[in-house]
Amino acid sequence: MNEHDSERMAGMLEAEGYVKTTAAEEASVVVFNTCCIRENADQRLYGNLGHMKRIKDLREGEMRIVVAGCLAQKDKDLIQQRAPYVDVVLGTHNLASLPRLLSESHEGPAFEILEQTEVFPSALPARRTSPWHAWVSISIGCNNSCTFCIVPAVRGREISRRTGEIVAEVEQLVDDGVIEVTLLGQNVNSYGRDLDGRPLFAKLLRELDRIEGLERIRFTSPHPKDFRADTVEAMADCSRVCEHIHLPVQAGSDRVLKRMKRAYTRRRYLEKVAMVRQAIPDVAVTTDIIVGFPGETEDDFKETLEVTAEARYDAAYTFQYSPRPMTEAADFDDQVPKAVVQERFDRLIALQQRISLEQNQRHIGCSEEVIVEGVSKKDPSKLSGRTRTNKLVHFDSDGAREGAFRTVRITGALHHYLEGVLTDGRNGEPRARLTLPLVASGTGCNTCS
Ligand code: 5AD
Ligand code: SF4
């Protein structure tokens, strides 16, 4: 969501005549788009601002510094106190005010934080970082109240965007050369509950699937409590919807899930994973997991390990719990000591890396359609691309441009990427579903025990 907001701010600045530079020394405007979901994201801002101040001082009034995003929403007064040289502060609800605030800042600091978004900010221009991929926001805000999460406090109540507007935006993007979209919402499955006729997310997927020229549809993220059969059926029926689901579990113990106010149990969650796997046999499942939520015992944590092993995630984003202001859990008095969290975290990572490796090794020998993302960061003589299951593949280069389709045969696997060689197949046509060999849970893989 933040990346997309950055693209929209860049788009608004370009519409005002600004051009992008990679050198801060040349910039007339520097925007820090901030995130405060976890503590470490939060702490980096002031160091970065201090660094930028030194550059600004050399520029004798020719540079303006903007702080936007969640941290600005949370910390407006603090930013003013700790970094009085910041020219513009704007929150999450008024992105569209950036050009106006910049022009007001010629007269002195311009700070504007609103409490709520009034209408869905649909019509903002965007400067996409990729010519072939676009983020498409379908809803903003969140009506849930997970006790660890600061998002509802800084992003406000959920507002859905009208289906017709989403479809029109995607059609326009496709006309502009986009072949893959990622639909964004804090909880995509509650999409439409606030709109007339209460359109469903599954229906939206089916409408977007009809758009000629669009190749891949991704979305992030569904909330397990709202993730139902109609979405799974739409995923299975819609050939453009990719075989990947990101289903954040957060914890494996019912006691912890209850204190997190996640509104599902371990059993219900695993049933949903099983439902997707049954409908889409080669689907990749990824998740978010928090370790060390207040009151988490060793037994609770073991249940997280058990769920991780049973769900057999292709990848997991693992986080150490950090108390956030304006959240219920920050006031719980049974915070887990840092050393205990770290030790559990290391165990979880070791388990998940083994499972990711095993999941990836199942692809060895298969041919996969990838969209080229550019020169491989691992080896500049190679290209990298992503499969429909969102796996990164590094493969030998034929000079293909970004956004091109290639078919690669997978020759190697590590836990966080695949290696492959180009095959003769072009454009991944027809879009065949893979049948991967099964690795039974807990049996280990071929190369390590
Ligand atoms: N501490 C640690 N991780 C958190 N997340 C959200 N809030 C916190 C927190 N206070 C994680 C969740 C969420 C992901 C985006 O960030 O796992 O799904
Ligand atoms: Fe945060 Fe929960 Fe909303 Fe996700 S569903 S944004 S974790 S409150």
C-alpha cells in the first residue's frame, strides 16, 4: 500500500512538472513516505531525516523535505519537534494535498493531517515503477481490530472503491501496456461491504478476469476469517488469477489468536488452507507470522511451529512482535523477553527455510511461465522473473526485455528462489497448470534430512 502511495505521490509531482532524480544533492523536493507497522520501520526515519538535513543546509533553501505516510499520521507533532526543518507533513488521508502543501510551504512549514478519508482517492495520477505491473487499490483502511496492529489507527475505517471504477482503471492500465495487476486492500475479502449492492470480492475477480490483454491478476491480502469458498472458486475458475494466496496466520495457538482478536481458530485456518489446496492443487501459499506476542508461552509457540509444518508454506514473512502505540496489545503486561523471542524466531526461520526449500525443490524439472522482471540481482549475466505462483527464478539471459514472457525449465532450488534455463516454449501458451510431485509433510527433502 505504501509503495502504491509513493507511486501516486510521484505521479502528482510529475503532473506538476517535477522530474525524477536519483541524487538527493540535485533534488528540489525529497519525500519520505513512511511506514509505522513495526518498530524498526519507525526508528529509521529520524536518522534519514538528519542525513537529508545536512544536504538541505548545503542547498541554501533550494530543497524541501516532505514526510508522508503512516508515521506522519501517527507522529505529526513529534516530527515538528524533532525535525523542525521538515517543510511538509501530510498523513495517509490527504495524499492529494501534496502539490498544494508544497506550494504553501514557500511561506513556511505546511502540516496537514486529517482524521478520516472522506471519499476514495481514485483519480490520482501514478508514476508506476514498472511498465508492465500495476498496483490497484480496491479498498483502503481496515475495520478489524487485531490487537497488535496500528493500521486501523493510521489508515482509518475501510472504504471500498466502486467496482466500475476498478474495472475502468484496469482496462486503462492494460491499454497502457500493463499485463499484471496486484489488487490491494488490508482485507480484500471484505471488499464492497460498505457499497450499495454489496459487491463481493469474488465477483470483482470474475469481472477483471474478462479483460482482454490482462495476463495475471494477483491480490493481497485476504483475512482468513473472511476468506470463503466463493473466492476460492473464483480463483480456480479465472485463468488470469494467479495460483498464489497470501493468507496471514499470525500465530498457531487458539489462545494467542484470541488475544490477537483474529476471529479464527487454528483448525478453521487450516481448513481454509486445505480448501484452497484442494481447489487449486499447485497453489503457492504464503503467510505472515508474529513471534513473541504478549503472553506467548513455549507451548503456544510450538503450535505456531505445528501450523507452519502442516500448512507447508512456500514462504513466510516472520516478524518479532513489537508493541505499537494506539494498539491494545501494547498495554498487555505479559510482554515476552527479547531473548526468548529471538530464540523462538530463529527456530521458526529454520523450520520455514527447510519447508520453503522442499516446496521449491518440487519445481525442479518442471517448465514454468515467467514474466521477466529485469537483470538478475544475484548474477548480472542472468535475468530474473516470477512464476504465476510468485516464485523468483534466475535464468540465463537471452536479452529479453522487462515484461516479456519466457518459459524456463527449473534446474535448481534454494529456499528463496529457483534457478532455470530457457526452453523453446514461448509466451507460456497454453497456460497449463503444473502437477508437482508431492513431498509428504515432515519427510524432509532429497538433499538434506
Ligand atoms: N509487531 C510485529 N509484527 C506486526 N505486524 C503487524 N503489526 C505488528 C507488530 N506490532 C505484521 C503482521 C502483518 C504484517 C504486515 O506485519 O504479521 O500481517
Ligand atoms: Fe491490521 Fe488486522 Fe486490519 Fe490486517 S486485518 S490491517 S492485521 S487490523
